Amino acid sequence: MSDGKRLQFWVLYLTRFAEGFGFITLLTLLPTYINTLDPQATTVLGLTISAGFVIGMYTTGFTLAQTAAVVPLAWAGDRFDKRTVLLVLLAAGAGVYALFPVVDSSASFIAIRALQGVVVTGAGLMSLSLVGQIATTGTRAKAIGRANAASFAASILGSLLAGAIYDAVGFGPVFMSIVALMIIAWVGLYGLLDADDTRVEGFPFTDLALNRKILTITSFRFQYAFAVTMVRTWVPIYAGTAMASGGLGVAATAVALTVTAEKATNMVGQLFTGRLSDRTGRAMFVFAGGGAYGVVSLAIPFSTDLGALLGTPLSLPILGSVPPAYVPLVLLSGLLGVVDSFREPASMALFADEGTEDGGVAASFGIRELVWRPGSVIGPLLAGWLMVEVSMASVFVVGGAFAITGALAFLGILAYDYGRNALTAW
């Protein structure tokens, strides 16, 4: 690989880091904004809007904007220069993050969160599309794995630093650091990234939506979205909620450790698993990683039994006393990151392969994003109902089942198409 091409990858990895740092910082400070802005019930056009609905819009406004932005931004990336689109989005992102310290109401916060949703989605689509497009077929999953690792590194660092910086100096410096990262990434992209000379006429979503490989991976991804959204969200909820609600009732620092364990192992794993899937094939990694995610999820309700079986410590440095289930939960959370690191770069590379070959890599990633949306919206609602109406354990059982049935559906379609060569065909 030439030095120029290597530098292009690194500046795209920096862009992924800046994007991830901004996203996780807002997520970490969301409770602080709720406390500061103190949302109240209000009346709009004669309808009473509850405080709970307003709080929900702090997140839902972001998600709805993301969903609305996918198709037009992906189309623009394929139709025009992805580099230019990414530069515009990063410049807009710097402006959006600069506005967060001056919000003074729930309405302004929701509006700016929606703009953040557009920036995060667009920057993610363009940066991954460019990584997939610049890489060759034999190195694509490795490059995507490194890009994802950069995003996970930002998530870990951002979640650890955001609260500490806020406690020390307030909102302003937190967001100025994100603005500075965006500007540095913008300068790097402008100076080092070659112009994108691919142009796709028409509307590539139409052809790609009927692509056989994309339809096959969608059979897995649609179900897997429910699994990941439910399990990944409920691991910290299980750790932190009161025992009366079925949780472990550990302190915030201990909860953060369960989240960090998953992100850290996923980050490290993707530095290697992408390269392996480039060498041995993608389908095997999607099936094995997705199925294993379901199996590990099913083990989470047995954390207390595992703790008793393994004799895990009930007192830890800094954290103090912890319940028997805590250490096994952290270990299982880390294991979730390991198995997901096998699945993610291989899955992304499959979409990039098809988009590159059919002339619409941004549209291909856009379809991948849209397929994820139903599970990411409905999954938490289903998990919340299960937690209250059935049990905490049922969340992980149902989430794990989604991952396993998704993997089996993927295998079944491949077996129908390729027989004994199902898992080595791609």
C-alpha cells in the first residue's frame, strides 16, 4: 500500500473517531441535560404533551432525524463527490456541537439533537463508504474493522472524559473539544483525501434493494437489530437498576465498567477479525458471530449461578461490595464484544462489496442502516415491556433468540443457494 493511500485511511479513521466522540459525549451528558433543562408538560395546538414525552424526544428526535437523513445523504454520496459531502457534514457538525452549550430549553435541545442526528448519520455513511471504496476486496473488512475500532476507542474515551470535564469546567469546554476534533478531521480530509470520481446516475437503492446477497444478509440483520439493541441497552440497565426491579443495584462506576468491557473487546477484536474474514470468507464470520451473540445473551440471566460456580469475588477495589452476578456480567459483556467483533466487519464488508460492484456503495450502506431501524426503535419498547410485565431475564432470552433465529435464517438461505458450501461461498 502506498503512503498516500495509507494516509487517506488514517484521516478517515480520525473522522470516525471524531464522530464517535461527539455521539458518546452527548449520550453521557443526556441525564445532565435532563436535570438542567427540567422538562415540563406543555400544550401544543391544544394537545397536552407530558414531561415524559418531552424527555423521550431528547432521544427520539435524534433517531427520527437519522432515519429521515439516510436516503437523501446516501443518494448524494453516490451521485456526487463523497469527499465533498463529508467535508460539508463535518463543517456542519462543528457548528452543531458549538450550539449545545447555549441551549436554554427543551425545544432548542431537541432541534439541535435532530441536527446532530443528520451529521452523525451522514458522516458515518460517507466515511464508511469511502473506506470500503478505497480498499480492495481482499482488504475491505480489515479496513472497515479498523474504522470501527477508531469509533469504539472514541466511545470509551468519550464516556470516561465527558463527565469528568463537565464536573470540572462545565459544558463549554466539553463541546469545544468536539469542535476542535471536527476541525482537525476536516483539515486532514481536505488536505489528504483524494476526490471521489465515482458517479452513479439514477437511484441505486432500487437495484440494490433486490440484490440477492443484500436480501440474504438482510434476513439476518433485520432480526439481529432487535437482539443487539435489546441486549446491549439492557446490560447496563440490569447492572444498575434496583434489585426490586430485577437488577443488581450496583453504583454508576460499576455500571460504566459493564459498558466499557463490551466496547473495549469489540474494539480490539475488530483490529484482527476483519483481516481474518478477508482471508477466509465473510459468511462464516456473520453466522458464527451472530449465533454466538445469541448464546452469550442467553447466559446473562444465569450470572448469579455462574458467580457461585466460579467463586467470583464479592468485593472489588474501588467498587467495594458487589453481588455474585456482577463479575460474571462484566465477563459476559466483554464476551459479547468479542463475538460481535467477528460479525461486524464481515457484515459491513458484504454490503461494501455489493455496493462497490453495483456502483452504489453509499446506497448499500444506506440500506444496511435502514434495515437496522425497526429493531432499534421497537426493540427497546419490547424490552421495557418484558422487563416490567415478565422479568429482567426475559429481555435477554428474547434478545438472544432474535440473534439465533437471524443466524439460522441466514444459514438456511445460504444452504438453499449453495448446499454444503453455504458458509464458504462468500
